[in-house]
Amino acid sequence: MTYQNFSLSQLQAIDAAHYLHPFTDHKDLRASGARMIVRADGPFIYDSEGHALLDGMAGLWCVNVGYGRHELAEAAYEQMKELPYYNSFFRCATPTPVLLAKKLAELAPKHINQVFYGSSGSESNDTALRLVRHYWALEGKPEKNIIISRNMAYHGSTVAATSLGGMSGMHEQLGGAVPNIKHVMMPYAFELALPGESDHDFGLRAAKAVEDAILEAGAENVAAFIGEPIMGAGGVKIPPASYWPEIQRICRKYDILLMLDEVITGYGRTGEWFAAQSMGIEPDTITTAKALTSGYQPLSALLVGDRISKTLVEKGGEFYHGYTYSGHPVACAVALKNLEIIENEGLVERVKNDTGPYFAKMLQERISGHPLVGEVRSLGLMGAIEIVKDKATRERFQPEGSAAVVVRDHAIAQGMMMRATGDSMILSPPLIWTRETIDMAGDRIVKALDLALADLSKAK
Ligand code: PMP
């Protein structure tokens, strides 16, 4: 039975009857019906009605090598025939995750040499939380268990990952977070910088909020700080250059572990293999997922620095944690092939030296002057466009977030898949985008902004 035997309205009816989608208002979805994406190739996705859309989000920040990579399908097929599954519990291993761990240690910053696998970013952040608390317990300091995070952080949707995150709506529905996680201000200059405050000074002030939280809790009670190098789901918020080095200095001063969540930024998005390298910091853990397989298989890898792994190995004692699919051989085979593609095609260098700067120039020259745009920002192939009602005062349209949805809907109608988060339009395309693809995206975004301006002016 294939989907071609069904009309769009039949599929939508079945979807409405049986499928509860993630992060969805189910009443809303039933009123509108889902768009069916049925196939994809290179930078394009295609819906059931034959419309081609340029995928400005790489799926969900993950399809870094683009669609239609048969080598990845073949890698999965070969591994499935040889050994579809075996676990790594009870002193067993399978070769593919072992070889992937070696490869990841080679790509990661020098002080990172060990890997713990899961199937999603959320799971990996659960692992990270468990691991840092376990580390301090092994070090004889179990009271050091508070974790500091930021408002609007997104670390996933399991109970622990929701607790680590700083999304208030998610916390409300959770009705009781994992204890001992504190949230401080985010480094978002566009909304939070004081009048006349430089980006540099704002970055230091946002970092100081972490130091204040440490002092308030007592450094002897704080295990770690966690953050996304660039807040992704919260709106591609790129901190000032002063922020991360200062965070690292503070963590070292108070002997607090630094956990970096690179689920979005890992594997080339910022023009380095890891954003830790873009930010000039050496975290103790790096959470990765998504682009590790370019989304062709679910897989996450928590990269664990020498400080933590040395204690685990020297002190011993079982770490009571793991998943059936930790080190799934098929997912790991796809990851190995995916990393080989990224390397062979020089995608990371291309983002750093060519497409990343060209993307920034396109946003600056073609988008930033638009009457609806308060700011554009990007690093590598990750960017945001702030939608405002008044360019000079940065006043937003009301209700908040409504204008960005108008832009997004026009963008999709123009063949440009992009996302609205609050009043930020966000972009995180596959790393295979060329200058031509970036120009095409620019054309479509400008058209969408013009059409949205006409609609929003009527509504004023
Ligand atoms: N961390 C970050 C920074 C993310 O952006 C996401 C997902 N967008 C996650 C964790 C959770 O990953 P997953 O959805 O694979 O659980």
C-alpha cells in the first residue's frame, strides 16, 4: 500500500483521525489539515500537490548534506543485512559505534575523546544531566548538583530536557520540573541591551547573570552551566563575542562544568565542526544529534571531555543509565557515511569561507533595509530576520508573533520553507546550499516580505 493510492484529503482525514503531531495545537491542525511532504531531493522538498519548496530549515535543523543521498541509504542497507541490531550492554559492543566514536573523537576539540550514544537530542541532554551529577558524586561532592541554564533555552522535550530548557509554556504543562535547575537571562541584545550599551558590554552583563546565580546558590552547590552556543528554537539568538569566553572564565573560576548543547550547531553549521570552536571555548560536554546523520537516522552522541571520562574510568562504579538503542549499528553506519560526505565535499570549509559570508551579505544587503525588518543576524548557515512594526523604535506588531506568521505563510506560498519563532523568522538551510541557492532564497524572502507588508499595512 503506497500513499499514491490516497488523495490529499483522504490522507488528511486519516491524519486527523489517528496522528497526534508534536508541538501542535490539535484543534487548529484539524481545522487546516496537514501539508503532506512526500519526497525531497537536494535542497528541495515536494508536497503531495507537486509544489517544490526550497527547504530553508534543513528539515528541522538536521539535513545538512541535503536530500536524496543514496550512499546513506546504502550504508543503512549494508549494515542491516550484516547486523541490524545488537546492544552495547553487558560488556558487548558492535564495531560500527566503536568506529564512529573514534571518528567523533578525531573531529571534536582535542580534550574530548569519549562518546555516549542516544537516539535524540533530548535523550542526550538527559544523559548529560545524569552524567555531570554522577561526576560530582564520584568526586565526593554530591551536593554540587545545581545546573544553571537560560530563559528561552531549548534542550528538548523529555522531562529532564524540558526542565533544563527555559520555555515557560513547556514548564507550565510539565507541572513540576526536575529539581535544582535555575534559569538566568539570555544573551539577546536586540531586546535586552540597555540604551547605549555596546554589544560587548551587554555580553559581559549577560554572563555576569550566570556568576550572580552561582554566588546566590553557592559555588559549592553548582554542578554545571548549560547553553546552546546560539539559541536555536528560541529564535537564532547569536550572543556577542564577549559572552562565551566570559562564561568559560566564570565556570573555571568557580570550578563548574561547562555543558554545550550543539544539537543544532554541531557538524558544520557555524563554519566549524563544532560551534565551541567558533566561540573559542572548551566545554566539558557537547550534546550533538540531528546533523550527525543529517537526519537520515535518529542518533545522538554526547561528546564527553577528558575531565569527566577520566573520573568515570578511574573511580569506577556503574553509571546506571543507557538506552536500548545506545550505539544503534544502523544509525552509526549512516553517521559514519554522513561525516565522510561532509569531509569529502568540504562542506564545513565552504560554509566558513564562502556560503556563510555570502549568506550574511545577502541578508544584510537585500533584507535588512526592508521596512518590516528590525535586524538580521547570522553565523555560518544559521540566521534570523526580526520582524518589527517600526524600524526605529523596534515596536512589534500585536499580538506578538502574529506578523512573523504572515511572513512565513507568504514565504511558503513563494516556495520558501522557513519558520517563525515569536517575531523572528529563522533559517538553517542544508550546508549544500550554493551562492545560487542563497540568491534564490533571497528573491523569495523579499517577495514574501513585500506581500506581508501589504497585508499588515491593510490591517493597521
Ligand atoms: N537541544 C537543542 C539545542 C535542540 O534544538 C533540540 C531540538 N530542536 C534538542 C536539544 C532536542 O533534540 P530532539 O528533538 O532530537 O530530542
